[in-house]
Amino acid sequence: MTQMRLEFEKFVKENGYWIALRKVRLSPSSPNVDSPTGEGLTAAPDTTTSGHTYTDHITKARKSPVGMSGGSDELGTPIGLITVPKYIFYLRYSMNPRELDWIVELAIDEATLEPIKPFKITKYYDIQDVSEQRGINGKIIYYRCLCEESVWNVN
């Protein structure tokens, strides 16, 4: 592992907090979907409303408001510029997030600073943009995800 990766890992271990990267599996679609509405059936809690399943990857990450990182206030798109989402999450090089995935904040036990089990979700974030942050040799050091707080209901 490169020195930069080791430094990032150490920083997140000491200053990050627990999240789940909810990765959507695009194919095949889940058979646990109500065909007329496209809603995931309640018997299949790992099904999105699009009918795809997902997998949660529990990890530590770092979160900051967009203005705190010194980043730009605009994001380039094929049709122009848009206002940047409100939060930036910094994820480990091995996570490989995509714009279709979500970041899920987990409730933390104050005594142990570990996620409460069974896991309890406190917030969802929609990933709007992902950029690979690379070192001099081209290896990915970490991922930078621009996110908006999701409108999903939290249980």
C-alpha cells in the first residue's frame, strides 16, 4: 500500500465515523418486486424501488460540508454547471462508489463508538458525483463523493 493510502487510512480510522455504502446491484432485477407499481415487496428488505437489490458495505468515512473543504461551488455536467450538493464524503480506495449508490449514516453507541447492532439508520445520502483522488503513480488513494441528503424516510 502506498504511503498516501496509509495516511488516509490512519486519518479516517482516527477521525472518521461509521457509515454503510449501499451499493445497488444493477442486474439482475429482483423477483421480489410488485410488477404494477415497481415497489420492492416488504418481504424483501434489500430491494430498491427500482426493483434492484443492494448490498451494504460497512466502513468508516469522513464527512464535511461542501464549503469546509475548499472545493468549488459548481459541478460540471454535459449540459453546463449546477450547484454542488451539500456534503462531501471521503471513502476508502477499495469502496468503488457510483452515482447510483447511497451513503447511509448509522447510529453509534456512545460508549463504544461502534455502530449499534442491529444497525439503525439515521440518514440517507444520494451520491451525486464521484471523483477518484489519485496519487502520483495513478493509484486511487480515496474517493470523493458529493452528496445530498436523501428524501427517503428513515426508520
